[in-house]
Amino acid sequence: MDGSDILVSAILTIITAATPLAFAALGELVVEKSGVLNLGVEGMMIVGAVMAFATGVTTDSAILAIVVGAISGAIVASIFGFLVLIMMSNQVATGLALTIFGLGLSALMGHGFVGMTFSGLPQLSIPFVSEIPIVGPIIFGQDGMVYLSVFCAFAIAWFLAKSRAGLILRAVGESHDAAHAIGYSVIRIRFLAILFGGAMAGLGGAYLSLAYTPLWVENMTAGRGWIALALVVFAAWKPWRAFFGAYLFGGITIIQLHIQGFGVAVPSQLLSMLPYLVTIIVLVFISRGSVRQRLSAPGSLGKSFYAAS
Amino acid sequence: MSGRKVLTGIRRAAVAGIATLALVSSVHAAEKLKVGFVYVGPIGDHGWSHEHNQGRLALEKEFGDKVKTTYVESVPEGADAERVITKLAKSGHKLIFTTSFGYMNPTLKVAKRFPKVKFEHATGFKRAKNVSTYSARFYEGRYVVGHLAGKLSKSGILGYVASFPIPEVIRGINAVTLAARKINPKIQVKVVWVNSWFDPGKESDAAKTLIDQGADIIFQHTDSPAPVQVAEKRGVWAVGQASDMAAFGPKAQMTAIIDNWAPYYIARTKAVMDGTWKSSDTWNGIKPGMVKLAPYNKGLPADAVALAKSVAKGIADGSIHPFAGPIKDQSGKVVVAAGKTADDGMLAGMNFYVEGVVGSIPK
């Protein structure tokens, strides 16, 4: 392999590593913009992963598998929504419980699927165009979910910044009392946001079990839900930053593996830490910025809403 | 007065009755030996815990009605382990296998409280009167596959997905390197540490990275089948870990190094039944069958398979020792002189790379 081949291959690996994070982070971003903190991303992801894989193996349909992954993520999220919005439970504790619940439930459901394999997602292949050196395989040779994640970043950025519905969602997140006073149904809007976040986490999980490593093993998300959560803060609740944050994180992960492979004498523990370290450093720089940046967290984030007040 | 006598009589009869019952049940227990297993992962991990459970199933098959086995899976290493082991000991299990390194101290603690129960701890180094330890010489298997790699690698670069820089893992890397360089002295082994036993995503990233950097054979000392799957997709060879992973790479998996605990579990259970059980330290390899190799891939050249088989045979009959001198470390210093072999102490504490491994051990 020559230099450009390694480069192309590394970029392809980075895209695969970043896509599940991008899905989950974008979904959580919308949830947090509506003023709800859902720490159960990991749990929703893993349930999405197992359900997508089970569907993919039994029906052999990639599209159906992806849809089921998203739906099952949303179903798990609806439990969270019911508890925090209707039963007024603590968001942090409920989110943590959701993660633990998801890990257990997925293990139970996936019991019969250990040791099976899935053929993986079909990749785009346009004659001639996909064969252009470097650009071809990177831009025109991905599987559908990668393009979907880019589309989601566009759609969410537009939705939050330009659409009326996005404005209402943000209003609910900034001050639920004011939004309620104007006459918006805070509970309904938040519930929809939570369902959307669950579906996106489910898609992230589906990407793991269908494309990234097309197999099912317990606990295969291995903490990616938590990274997605961190990315939202890292991105200062801005969709494009969350998307590129996922690529930055994936990129550094892959580059450190390459550094190890070349035998550079840097402790691997330090390199493994690097993606997290860079995230923290960027975070520090962001929060040192203008006041507006620092205040970009939704005003009502994590607070329960009582319609009576 | 006589009333009280009658009462005492009844009481005596009752006590005798209970005693008889107890006697009956203890006779019954002697007929059926209860054996407990504690696993660190789910039995569906397709790796470490899965193989221990295969050993348990073999035990049931061997002794049939004479044993009753119980297992508890996904037990975290620490306080929870102590609770689970205590519960097994209390509920009449006379032999308990604790199958992860982190169960070492909980096992010893519980063993102290239940001196009549026999304990078997995997991969540990602390023993007691009723606590044995056991582990397998996986490096013997790796030495065999190293020969295959030496024969088959065209690029001369082998890729190794490694977990944590502990002697167990370093020993495996060295065994592969020594073997491969015996066949092809130009072989280089690239190591990527993922700092995890189990993270399918990261393991597959590491395998992709190694293949991008020219490796055409992938080894792993992590527990998920992801690297084998990547090798299959990229069209290079791989070696399965702990379990037969051929389902994930039917074309890629040359063979797999399988942990075969069944013979040991059967032997130790038999010893408890016969009353000959003694605390011991077992470190077995290919010869007694604790380390096995999965069926060789049909796509492998016949001479390579023949070579691998002869090496495995040599290790079994003692004519080949994977760490026989001369062995040089990376700086070229001779660490095992010609005509000598590394002793178990050196193997157990191995903390250097042999010549041919790229990079340095993370400190």
C-alpha cells in the first residue's frame, strides 16, 4: 500500500467510527435543546443495535433493520419520556437507569443471536465516479447510513435555526414557563423531542451492529453513548459542531492507532486517552470564549416542568 | 410429672426424626456432588466465559446424575463476587470454580470461611489449603500459529491487536514473533494496544489500521470476533481467540486457539468425588489438551498445515519449547542463551519484546 491508499483507507475507517457517534449526538442535541437531559443514550443505542441486528439476520433486509433499530430506540426513549415528563422523576437518575436497563434488556433479547453474522450494508457504487482516486471511494462509496447521517445534520441544523417548529422547541428548552404561558404544550413537544432522540440513538446503534462490526455481542456499544453525550456539550449545542466533533473524535481514535502501528514510542494508554483529552481541551477553549458561547446551554436544561407553576 | 415425660419423649422422637432426615439428605448430597461456576462475562460472549461454560457442560455429560452444576454469569470482579461465591458455598456446593483473575481475593476470603469446600481459581497466583489455581499455556498455541504466519505472510508484516500490556499478552506476542521469524527472519510484528478486553468497534478499527499498514495476517488478544470479521472483509488471514470464530471469518480464520477447560474440570471433580483433591497449581498447554487448535482452514497450503501440526506435536511430546534459546530482545541482547529454555518464572513475568516486534511496550 502506498501513501494515498493508507490515507484513503484511514479516512474510510474514520467515517465508520464517527457515524454512530454523529447519529446519537445529533439526537441528544435535539432532546437537550428542548430542555431535557437524557443520560440514557447508551441504553437506547444498544437496544437499537440488538433489534436492528436481529431484524437484519431474520429478514435479510437492511432497510427494515435500520427502521426497526430507530423504532426500538424510540420505544425505549418513550419509557424515559413517560417517567420524567408525566411522573416527574429526576432526569439524571432516570437516564442512568435507562442505560442500565437497556444494557440488560439487549443482553436478554440478543441471547439467540450471538455468533451470527450479517452481510453488512450495501455501499454506493456509481460506475466510474466511485472509482475516481481518493475522492471516489470517500464521497461516492459509502453505505446509505453515512449519507443519512449527513442529511440529518443538515436537516437538524435547518430545523433548529430556520423553522418555526424549531423555534418553538428552542423556546421550550430556554424557558418552559414562558412557552407554557404563551400556550405551547411543553410536555407534548418534549415528548416528541425525546422520541426523536431515541430514534437517532437507535440508528447509531443500528450502524454499529449492521455496518461498523456486523455482529451482535453483549455490551457492544462499549461506552459510545457517553461519548455522544459529551459531544453535545463539546459542540455547545450546535448541530454542525456536534457532527464534526464526532469526526474529530473518530479521527483522533484512528490516528492514534496508526501512530502505534508505526511503532512511535508514545505510551498507548496516553494515546487511548487522546480523543477524550482533545475534547476536554476544546471544551475549555469554547467555555473561555464570549459570554454568549458560555450561555449556549438551554436555560431549562434538566429541570422538571410543572404545568401548575 | 408423667405429662412432662411424655413431652420429652415426643421431643426426643422429633429430634431423632430430624436427625434421620438430615442424615438422609446428607447421604443424598454425597451421591450428587454440587459444583458451582462463577463467570465474569455472559456465557454468550463467544469467548472466555463461553469456553468455561463449555467445560461445565462437558462435566455434566461426563458424570450425568452424579453431579449437579450451577453457574452465575456476568459477575463483576469485587464485592459482588464475594457475595455470589458465599452463596454458592452456603447452598451446598462442594467444589467451586471462579473463572476470572479478579476473583482471586474474594475466593480466598470465602475459602477461609468454608474450609470443607474446595475452590478452583483461574489465572490467579494465590493459593490456600482448599484453593487451587489453574491456567493454560496459550502461548504454545500462538507458537504454532506463528509458524503458519511465517509461511503465509507475503508482506512480511504481522498485525497484533492487543489488550493490556501484561505478561500474559506480551508472552503471546513474543511466541508468535519467535515462531514466524524461524520461518522467515524478515518478519516484523506490529502491535496496536486498544486498552480494553472487549470493544468490538475499537478492535475492528485496530485491525483495519494494521491491515492498512501492510499487515496480511491479524492476531488478537482481545475477546470479540470483530478483528476476524475485518480480516474476512479485507481478504487477509486471521487467528481466532478463545473460541472457534470461523463463523465470522470462514475464509480468513486460519485456525483458532481454543481454551479447553473440560478435561481439567472433569479431573478435579473426580478428585473431589474420590477424596483425593489437593490444593495445586496447574499451568497446562497443548499436551494435556487444555490448549487446542480449531480445525485448520481448508484454504491453507498443505505444507503449512503439516508444519503447524508437527510443531503442535513437538510441543506435546516436549521436543519443542516455544521459548528455547537463543532468544534476543529488541536491543539484540541475548536473554535466553542457546541450549537453554525460559523457565516458568521468566514466562510468568515476561516484560520485554523479542527481536522483530515493532515499537516498545507501553509503560
